[in-house]
Amino acid sequence: MSLIVGIISQKGGVGKSTISRALAAEYARNEWEVKIADFDLSQGTVTSWNADRMANDITPRISVEQFSSVDNLAKQKDHYDLIVVDGAPASTRQTLDIAKLSHMLILPTKTTLDDLRPQIKLAHELRKNGVPKEKILFALSMVGDSKSELEGGKEYIEDAGYVYIGAVYRKDSIGQAHDSGRAANETPFKTVNQSVDQFIQAVVDHLQQVSV
Ligand SMILES: Nc1ncnc2c1ncn2[C@@H]1O[C@H](COP(=O)(O)OP(=O)(O)OP(=O)(O)O)[C@@H](O)[C@H]1O
Ligand SMILES: [Mg+2]
């Protein structure tokens, strides 16, 4: 059976596709059979990115497929070691279906209240609809270098009663890596890759707890 990680948000542009790609790249590097399920049909961010990845001959290869329904994804749940679900923003019904199918959820948010509030609201709604709190992990995205920014975001998440797993810092090289079919942990800069990998490792550690 595949491990399934859902990366979801109510708001757009919070780093879902960024985390999806970095997580998939990490597992693919370790020779897991990985698929990214791209539920964002209107943008197809990861699908287009993977076309660039193949055109630029970047390894490891990652399988990406677009899905319009969680039922179709459920049919494939025995075919991979890991399925990373890249959710579409603002699709409440589908988000709940993804949440129920997933073993673990990552809710990325930027550090501003404009972004934190809707993500916390989404987490509360998921719980109201029967999703266990233990499945829900919060990540901070596009964090600047100020320590107070990170601490403020982390505190907000923890005060709301949720688990914070780590942060991906805002770096120009991450956007540029995406433009060439690379993931955030595949930039030309070792320190950037290490920092993203540290975040990804925290996700991997949580996933290991889920899978034992
Ligand atoms: N840490 C970062 N540093 C620099 N740029 C970033 C970082 N994370 C994400 N980006 C860029 O910000 C934009 C939004 O990120 P991303 O596509 O991951 O968000 P998303 O939540 O998937 O958005 P959507 O809801 O529209 O699908 C992209 O252009 C991405 O390349
Ligand atoms: Mg996206």
C-alpha cells in the first residue's frame, strides 16, 4: 500500500507545489517509487514542471499525473511506495476527500496572519469533519531571515493547538530551480538545499512514525 501525503491549503500560493516537489525528489533520490498527484487542474504547476524536468533530463525521474477525483487516485493506492498529493487551493470538498485518504497532511502557510488564519480555519474544519488532529502538520513557507518572523508563525500555529514541523525559507534560487524543472532541494546552492532537506527530513521522520 502507498503512503499518501496530502499537501493542502485554503489559500493559494502558500508553497504546496514547492513542498510536493521537494518531498517527491527526496524519496525518488532514495529509490522509492513516487508519484505526485496533481489536483490543481487549472494551473497544472507540477505537471508543467515535470515536463521541464524531463526536457532538461534531470534525475531522479518523478512520475506526475493529473487527477480530477480522489476516487481515481484511490484506485492507484497500491501502485507506489509514496503518493504526494498536490492539492488545489479553495476546493473544500476535494480537500476533505484528500485529507481522508491521506496518512499525513501538510498545511503550508506563510507567516502573515492573512495566511495563517485561513490555514488554521481549514485545520479546524477538517477536524470537525472527522480528520484526526495527529494527521495534521503545519509548515511555514517563504520565511524571511528574521528570527521573529519564524517564531511568530510557529507560536501562532502551536497556540491554535497544532504541530509545527518546520520552515522553508524564501530564496530566489528556489524559484529559479523550479523554472528549470528542479525542486527546492536541487538548487545550485548547497546551503539552500541543506536547509530545505532539513525541513524535508522532519517530514520524513513524521512519515516513518505513521508507517510503523
Ligand atoms: N521558499 C521559496 N522561495 C522562493 N520562491 C518560492 C518559495 N516557495 C515557493 N516559491 C514560489 O512561490 C510561488 C508559489 O509557490 P507554490 O507554487 O509552491 O504555491 P502553491 O501553494 O502550490 O500555489 P497554488 O495554490 O497557486 O497552487 C511559486 O512561484 C514558487 O516557485
Ligand atoms: Mg500549487
